[in-house]
Amino acid sequence: MLIGYKSFNKGLINNYGKPFEVGKTYSTIGPIIAGNNGNGFHMCEHMEDTFRYFHEEGDFDVCLVRGSGLSDYKYDEYYDYEMYAFQTIEILRLLTREEIINYGLDLRDNRFKKYISTIRLNSEEIECFEKRLVATNCPIELQHLDYYQKGEEDAYVKEKRW
């Protein structure tokens, strides 16, 4: 059993057009195989890994989920993300945008880079991240924020502001 995250297209619709509902449990049969051509209900232990397939598609939902039963694990070295496939998944609750943003505010290092490079923030959210990163003296994360959210191509070579 694992409690983690699953991202959906807006309206809790998966990539195959299947609708899901909060509070419901879903099960499948057959061998459980994680991956694009696998079988089972996919989820991730870390929220930022779920954004891999949803960040460029527009609005999306993120749910806290519980996977159980037969399972499989996959680590993609090329894109540096992990995923699990489970026989059974329970949709525990839909996260608010505020919860999704607060989750990212506490990330650092590579997990922060994955998060900030795959989510689209509005100007108020970018400002919130910037204030937190300056206050906690996180220069590398500020460079990632500038590059991925503000589109500053010279973020990693420009004069430092801290």
C-alpha cells in the first residue's frame, strides 16, 4: 500500500478519457505493469513526478490517492521520475491549488527543479515563490524559478540578486 498523488485532466479525467470520483475505489485485473503501455492505476509518491504528463496540457487536477494490491514500480532515468502502478486505487481527496503551491514551496534541489519546470504558475504564485526563496537563501532554486517560470534564458549566468 502507498499513499501518494495522481494527476488528472481537469474534471478528474485520466489520459484515456475515463472519469474518476473522489471517495471511490477502482480496481483492475491482469498483470500490473508500470509505464506508458502498462496496466494498472498509476500514481507517484512525489507530486512533482505526476506533472510529467500534465504540465503542458493546461488545467489539471491533483488528488491524494491510496494504491493497494498488486503493484509495479518504474524509474525513468532519462526524465528522472518515478511511478507506481497498482491493482487498486482509492481517490482520497482533490487538492486545492493552494495545497499544490504550498507543497512546492517546501521543495529544494532536484525535486524543486522538477516541480518548477513542470507546473505553470501565475504572477502572484511566482512572487510568492520568489519571496520564500530569497528569505530562505536558495540561490539555485531562484535561478530555476527565473528560467522555467519567467523565461529568463540567462538565469544561470546573469548577475545574482541575492
